[in-house]
Amino acid sequence: MKKEKKCSDCGTKMIKVSSKTPDGISYNYFKCSKCGEEILNMSQLHEVAEKYRNMKTYHAKISKWGLSLGLRIPKELVKKYKFKANKEVTIIPEKEGLKIIT
């Protein structure tokens, strides 16, 4: 039998509620029907984080361009960061990868 959630502020039964982040990721949380206190448990938080990781992952292929290598930037990122053809960017090496500054 599943134990019902009680509000830590007022002790009232909490109800499960669904919502969406500004990026459109749906998630569940608990809300107190009396005082409005809202909580996410760790499994709910991990579920949202995993959805964000999957949503924010892009794949690209590195190609040979003359003596250099080139990387195609996916259309969604071009729009979001307003990349333009022939515009110079700054590339900063970091511990986990590269940072591109427009």
C-alpha cells in the first residue's frame, strides 16, 4: 500500500499535479490542497533532468574541409543562437569540451 504524502508545513494531504517547464517538458510534483506548498521528490527531479539532457543533446558529424575539420551546426541551434554564414566565433577549450561564443 502506497503511503500518501502529507504537507510538511500544515500536515494536509498533498495531491499529485502535472505541469510543464518553459521548454515544454512535462513533469509531476505534489501540491498541498490547503496551503499551496509544492514539492518534487528526487525521482521526479531526476526524471525532469533526464528529459532535459535528452532534449538538449545534438549530434553532428565532423567533416574534412581542406586541411581543416568542419562541424555542421544543427538548424535549431543556428536559429537559437543566431549563427550567420561567414561570421567569426570564439572557441574556448574547456575540461569537458569546447565552448563556442558568437
